[in-house]
Amino acid sequence: MAEQVLDLRGLRCPLPVLKAKKTMKSLVIGDRLVLECTDPLTVIDVPHYANQDGHRLEGQEQQGEIYRFTIIKAR
């Protein structure tokens, strides 16, 4: 199981989700993708993306201005 971290700070919707989707294609099932974002709308967009594409949102947290999401590739 590999883990890849994407620094998406400063990017506004829809770019964080588009970059996550592109990166997810290069991962294998079971890999983790960690997103570090600053756009407050990602708290809505990222969970929706993970659910819609059939992946598992393992974690979601806020550390100051950083929103951190951990998604496990499921398909």
C-alpha cells in the first residue's frame, strides 16, 4: 500500500478535485491519496468526489487553514 500526498494549497474549486482525480488514475487499489487543501469548499467537494467515484474517504481533518483528506482507492 503506497501513499501519495498532493499539496493543493492555494488552488480553488474545481482544481483540487480535478488534480485528485487525475492522480488517482495512477494509483493501484488500496493506495492512499492525501490531499492538503486551503479552499473551504473542498470539505464538500472532496467527500462528494470520493463517494461518486467509488473510493473510500478514510479521514478528513482541519489543521488551521489546511484541510487534509485521506482517500483510499477502491476501484
